[in-house]
Amino acid sequence: MSLELPSAQILEQLLFAGTKAARLGGAMLESWRSRFTVTEKGRANLVTEADFASQKLIHDTLLNEFPDHNFLGEEDLATRPTSSPFQWVVDPLDGTSNYVHGFPYYAVSIGLEFDGELIVGIIYDPTRHDLFTAIKGQGAFLNGQRLSCTDVTRIEDAMCIASLPTATSTSDPAVKRFLSMIGRSQTVQRTGSAALNLAYLAAGRIEAFWSSSLKPWDMAAGVLLVREAGGKVSKLNGQSFDLYQPEILATATESLHAQIQQIFVETT
């Protein structure tokens, strides 16, 4: 039996705390920009001291406010599971390679689950001071302005973005899916930040995003944003989205979703 969702007042308090943590984490990232060192952790997978500093600040900010909550973070930081139905799902730096190279397309992503259901999402871009927020059932917003996905229904009119594995080859199905969209969509890109890709989809800046290699913290906040902005989210094959599975297909409209899904079926 599922639990009753928190009241509107509590949801606002949770969003306020998450927003505060995201802004602090973003400020920490920017403070490290000129002084971090880089180490290799696998091919093309860069990790910096800034990741850990941002995540610790976010962790401490949230759990000081809600000490009984669970916390799942990218950088090997998770609280011991408690009986609380709340779990924060955090990526302190989504778009690490972009950050390392000074390419301004990275963000802090904070999602909140309640009894396994996404109820709050925050994505903060510290380079543009863009704050994307969503509460379940209350819509998605950018700096306080309501967001809506575009009404594009034809794939040839769609701007698409994909996330590919960091170490891959031309035989990888993910690469085949990417190539299959060239010439079909208006344009297809690879940008390096799943969180911002989903936020941009919710904001009507792009029409589709997909991947088969993501983690929960890459998607948690962005999925809620897209849903609240009127978009559709599923697995690549159209089955119900599962935050703890690595694949996602998110689109602005149902029609676009069906077309892309069919192309992927034919491709792989």
C-alpha cells in the first residue's frame, strides 16, 4: 500500500531545502574552477576534487535539515538506509568532462523520491544561474517561469540529444541509435550532461533525449521536470521508466516518442 504524498506545505519546504543545497553546490563548483586537479578514473571519465566538495556540501545541507532522510549520491556517498520513505538522489556535478575543459554545460542535479516516487526535482546551472525546479503535480519552472515542452510532432522538425557511453565503439547499439537519427531528425547532438538535456527538453529548447547508460542521479530531477512540463518518459522500448535501470527515452510529444521508438526497434 503506497503512502499518502506529503502536503503542499511540506513539498515547498523540501523544494526550498533542495534549492538551497543546489545553489551551494553550484557555488562550490565555481569556486574550484581555477584550482582543481584532474585524475583519470577509466577511459574518458574524469573526476575532480570539486565533485566531492560539492556533494559533501549538498549532503550536509540536506541532512542537517532532514536527518532521517536517505541520501544516494554519485561520488560513493550514501547514508545507511533508514525507515524514512524520503531519499535524495544527487549528482553534484553532471557533465564532469565539460566542467574540466571549461565548456559551460554542466549542472547540479537533485531529485527527491518519496516511497519510490519522484516528487521534487532541482537542476542548477551555475554558469548561467538557471534554476530548473519541479514538484509533482505542480508543474516545472525555470527561475520561477512555468515551463512547457514544445508541440513538435514530426521527427524531421525535432532537435535531439543523446548520451553515449564514455568508452564505446561503432558496433555499440548506442552508437547505431545515434547514427540512425542523423538525416531523420533536424539535428542530433551529444552534449555531455543528461541533467541539462532533460531540463532543456522541459524548457522547450530541444524535443528528444535518450540514453542507455545512465545512473539514477543522472535522471532523477530531470525526469520529473519533463513529466511536469508535459513530456513523455519511458524506457527505450516504450516500457515504463525505471529510475534504477540505465535507459531512457524522453520526448516532447507522444507522436515524436512513437516515431523515435520505432526507429530504434528497426535499428537494433
